[in-house]
Amino acid sequence: MTDLSDFPITRRWPAAHPDRLQLYSLPTPNGVKVSIMLEEIGLPYEVHKIDFASDDQKSDAFLSLNPNGKIPAIVDPDGPGGEPFGLFESGAILLYLADKTGQLVPADPAGRWRAIQWVMFQMGGVGPMFGQVGFFHKFAGKDYEDKRPRDRYVAEAARLLGVMDAALAGKDWFLGHDYSIADVSMLGWVNGLTGFYGAGELVGFERFANVAKWFERGLARPAVQRGLKIPG
């Protein structure tokens, strides 16, 4: 049996199936990036819910795997060299799983880097800006009298949607006909912006027809539907 005892997190969240990849997550826009990816590639995994209401992400056990205290994180019992391997940061995990399985990333170097650039775009722009819109529209920031911070992030979110819309002109997916980690990285964030945050009208989402059609195609994928709800 695979031994994961070197990872303190497994004492707080024991592995019922230590031979499977262990996912520590919650269905947030970042969390579902990895659950969607795992559902798409069909790699067996076991999920552990990290409950924000209980501050699980701040526990010593979780911080032993991700010192940044953010979800998602993984422990792969069959990591590089066949040894157990822990990893955090959702974008890094997407790249790791793509390389591990040879799925959802082009084999040719040029295509691979095109996919990676969109993952970086999501991590550096879409995630932070859409998240700020959510804070100022749905959470505590909505009560601020000064709407300039909200408007700043709304304008930047709309600009990013415009970049995405232009990139998707005449394409099914960000790399053309091939669905990839570029799409996986962004589907949860668009879902969060328009759904959970309820900010679609605020950012003028209806103006971005190419993004809307791409999003509809993404939501039609069974693996995406499953991944958006993991862990339940």
C-alpha cells in the first residue's frame, strides 16, 4: 500500500484510497480548475473538503502542504520518479496534470506555450480582477460608499473579457479546435463572475458574444458540470 505518512495533512484528512491522487479543495473558481481537470482526464482521485467556515485552510495540517493557506492543493502518490509528491497553486497543478497524463496540452512546443500563456493570463488577470469584482459587488465591499474601487475592477474585468472575446473570434476554444488547460483555467472564473457573484450585468457580459458562446460550450461538457460541484 502507498505510504503518504510523510505528509502531515493526511493525518488530519486520512486517505481512504492512498493509491489515488489526493485533492484538498472547495468548489471556488480556483478550486474547480483542478476538479474539472481531474474529471476531464479521468485520473482516479480522492477529494477532501477544506471548509473555510472552520478555517481549515489556516490549520497547521493544511499549511504543511500549502504554506500560503489557499486551495486547491494535491498529493500525488505516483509523483516524479514514482515517489509521492505534493503541490499547490491551481495553475501549477493544471500544468502538472497535463504533463503527467499528456492530456489537454499540445505536444508541440509552440502549442504548449500558447496554452501556458492563457493559463498565465487567467492567473495574473482574470482571477484577481474577477475576484475583486465579487468582493465589491457581493461581499463586504458592496457596503462601501465610495464606488471608485468597485468601478476600477469592473472596468478591468470588462477589459479582460474584451481580450478573451477577441481571442475567441472564429474559434471554439482558446487554442482553436482543441479544448485545453487554457479553457479549464477560465471556465470556473466566468462561472463565478456571472453566477455566484451575480456580476454579469455589472460588467456588461452580454457584450461579449464570443465569450458567452465559449462558456456555453464549456458548460455543456459533462466533466465540467461534475467538476463545478466537487467537493459537494
